[in-house]
Amino acid sequence: MCKVVVLFALSVCTAAVASAQVDTSIVPREGRTTWAPGVQSGIPARTTVCATLKASDFGNGRQEASGAIQAAIDSCPLGRTVELSHGTFLMNHHVLLNKGVTLRGAGPGKTTLVKTNGAKQGSYQPEDSSPILIVGPSRWPKLDDTSPINLMADAVQGENFVIVPNPAGFAPGQFVLLDEDDYSAAAWTPLPNRLGVKMNSLIWASDRVVFQRHNPAEPGDDSFPASLSWFSRPGRPLSEIKEIVAVSGNRITFSTPVHATYTTAKAAQLIRYQDAYVRDAGIEDLTVSGGSNHNIVFAVAAYSWVKNVDDTMWLGEAIAVMSAFRIEIRDSFIHDGAWPYPGGGGYGIGLANGASEVLIENNIVIGGNNGVSGAGINKVMVVKSAGAGTVVGYNYMDDGGIGNYADWVEVGINGSHMVGSHHMLFEGNESFNYDSDNTHGNAIAMTVFRNHLVGRRRDFPGQANARTAGLMIGSWWHSFIGNVLGNPGEMTGWIYNDTGIPSFGTPAIYRFGYDPGHWDQAPDPKVLSTALRDGNFDYLTNEVRWDRAARVLPASLYLRSKPAFFGSSPWPWVDPTGGTKLGTLPARQRFDQMSGNGNGNGNGNGNKP
């Protein structure tokens, strides 16, 4: 049974139908895993209200309401709902959703939580740096540094257990971090030639992890050793969160399979958190605005969600998911941040610190304002040493950009922006591109399946570094399967394959192995040798091309059946081998209806409505 909710006059079903029984054999072994993310039984339809707060009791935004909301949450029994009325609630102090209850408004645009001493459009300097809502036990939850334990044997990809010398202190119901030390296992590795000249420059890399550290040092390098612990334990960015379901002898068993192999040769470890995870907490049916260290944060939380939320005007990330497990972000509208520039202040959705098995589904994430007024989004999403088992499915993500360089085509949907992210699935989305950046190191083993990658942004005419599919240096074991690339009638001047010395002035269907810090550098040969392109149709050549023998494309790599939010629209909506390549993406259709375009074709023509 699924619950029907309303997002901007569209009924959708909140239950994600996921199963380990879905056939993923079309994905090469290195990138294949079990994708069954989010709240497994569907977001609960909680009908019992423990407290109702009225905006009029707080001057409809003139008096601070965060203390009263916090008190209502603290006294609410598990499994019930704190209800907020129509109107505006002033939230200049953050609220902790620190137990399994739901915070529900009257609807986006009807109930608004606003922070007035936080993010301001066009400014990077807030009066107070704090989120609006935090789902978790505390503002800054921490790992238990006394608890790490070395594995006795490798944690093998696809198995659901580890072997440890002594499991004392580990128990069913705990959430733990599994990681390994790739920094100590790395070595100085030669870079590709530049303009045909043999290079003496080296980069610090292991067999799977490439750190942004050069020899000789370069201006774009991260700060070492400080950067080693930005979003992970020092030097351990390859990681994932696991849920313990059993402890027997030396064996600790998890609720889900391990997504990558963690080796004893790299000192693989398991470590607990100081605080117990908050479970089953939800945020629904409201607007948030003005957060200045993110708007909404999930930190040390599990099986928790954001649903039907209008999220706008923030610094940091609209929704930040850190050290969390099976979070669900769905049916929401994320738009118009305060600071659309590089540097961490203008991201849409962000995963970090090992966050795993997150479901990001049926959302709109869009910059807006054409980069002119100081509002927008720099990157529609980022993933920082996290992402294992995550699915980004059926979202419309557009208009990522740089406020003072509107021509630059930013990275679109992606699983990158800090070293160590791995094993994510991107299915059924529409975005201006997929790319995997090397800004703070590499990301590996991503699968890009049945997306429409348009190659240009809706509201920005510029095409500097335009591409439908890109992979920067270190982006290894990426699979592009069953996608539709480009738009009909819009590919004049494009080339198919830019794998020589790249040029950001020439739009390309594929730009693989490049380094945007060194346009004269030859492509990373490991990117080229490990990338797979199967069953993709592009509007430049009007062909479906296969690296392997042609085969039947499965409908989905994580859903057993058509999701209810598609209604009567055909699914899969992206069909590169069929006669009709593109159908209707509900998230894009919603946005077109809101913005007045109203054609609902889901095809993204790169023009304003």
C-alpha cells in the first residue's frame, strides 16, 4: 500500500518498489551491485497527530518558532506527527528531528519555515551559519574513535558480512562505517602526456582512488593532509555505511551486501558512531528558505525522508546527507540557491561521509534566474566520499552554472566532487549532462542508465565545455547504457567523440578522460579502457551504438514495475532502441506546468518556457 500525496497539484505514490531480484547483469562486474535504496516499505502514512502548531501564535513569522517546534518534537511519541499550520514560522535557530516522528506542513507554499539571519541572495557571508532542520541526534554527530576494528579477511563485493577478530561492542541494530586506507596504499603515478610531450608530472593514486595531489605541486591541489579528513576518516575516502543485523562468533552480518571490496592489504576497518542513529523521521509538505549551512541536513540518520518539500534560498546544500543510510528524497522542488558559484555554497543535493543507499527520486532540481540576479545553483548535486548503493532516479535536474560565467556548462547529474565515491545508479533522469569531475579526486564504478542527457541547459545559451556525457581523469569503470543523448535538430557543430586533446569550445557527445585544469593533456587511458557505452542513441549520428553485442535493455536496474508517479504515461520513458525515443518524465512535466510552458513533453528543448 502506498500513500498519495500532492506536489504542486500532481498526485504521486511515495512507495519505491525496489528489490534485489532485479536483473542487473547488463552492468559490467566492476560497477554492478544491488540497488535497493531508501525507505524499504515505503514512506509511512502517519495519521496520528501529537501536536499542532499555528503560525498565527508566533505572529506569522514575526516571532521565533523554533523552540516551540523543538518542544513539540521532543514530547511527541514515536510514529506520530507534529503538524504545522498554514503560514510562516520564523526559524533563526535550528531544530533537531531527533526521533522517529514526522514534521508535516499544510503544503509547499502554504507552510514556510524561514531563517532570516542566514542565507541572503548574492551573499556568501551569513549573520548566522546554521541549517533550518537537522534529522539526527545532534548538530555535529561523531564517530567513536575508540571503536575501529581491523577486518580479518577482505569484505568482498556482493557479500553481506565481514569477519573481525573480536566483535565486542558491535550489535544488531547498529549502523557502522566500513572503509579502507587508500592514501597509504597510493604511489606517485605518471600523468598522460601534454600536447604530445612526455610529462614528468605525477599524481598520488592507488588502484582505485586518485587524490588531487601532484608532484610537482599544482595550484589546484587540495591541502594535504587536511583534505584527507574533509569528508572521511583520514585517507579513507572509499567507504559505506552498513546496518548490522546479526553478530555470531567472528562474523558481523549486514542488512545489505557490501558494494565494493575492502581489503586487509589496505587496513580495512569497521567503526561505530558515538550516538545511536535516528530512524524513521520525516519532513513533509512545506517550504524551507534561508538556511546558511544547508537548509535540511540528515546526519547519523537512517530510513528517514524528505517528501513534497519546496527548498529554496540556502548556502551550502539545499539537502545535505552525511553519515546516513537509506535516506529518501522525493517529490520535491529544489531551486534558486543564494550563491551560484564554486566553493561549496551553491549545491542542490549533497551526499558525504559515507552516506549510502540513498534514494533521490522524482524531484526537480533547477538553478533559475539565468545567473543574473545572484541566485541559482552552481552544481545540481555533489557526492563527497559517499554514495554506495544510491539511486538517482527520474529527476529533472537543470541549469547548473556559475553566476559570473554563464557560458560555462557545469557538471550535471553526477556521483563526484570529492575522492572516493562509488557504485551509484543514475536511471531515468533528464539533465544537461552526466559528468564525473576530478576537482577533489576521482569517483568510480557508476552506472548511467536510460537517461536523457540533453547537452545544453534550459535557460543558458552558452556552450563552453558542452557535452552530453563526460568523464574527467580518474573516472574509472563507468557504464553508459541505454541513454538518449542530445536533442533532434540541435546538434549542428557537435562532434561525436572527443578523446584526443580536448577543446572545451567544441561540443561533444562524449568527452572522456579529460582534465579541465589542463586542456593540453591527453585523455586518461584508464578512463577510456574501463568505460562502457552500450545501446545509447544520439541525435548527432541518429544511431544506436554498442561496445558489446546488442542485447535487450531491461526496463530498470532497481524497479520491478512501473512507478505509480508515472500515471498513464509510458515507462520506461527513455527508449533508445524503440521507435519513440522519449516519452514524458513526470518531474519535467511538473516543471513545465509550473513555469507556463505546459507542453509536458519531457524532452527538454534548451529554451525558456
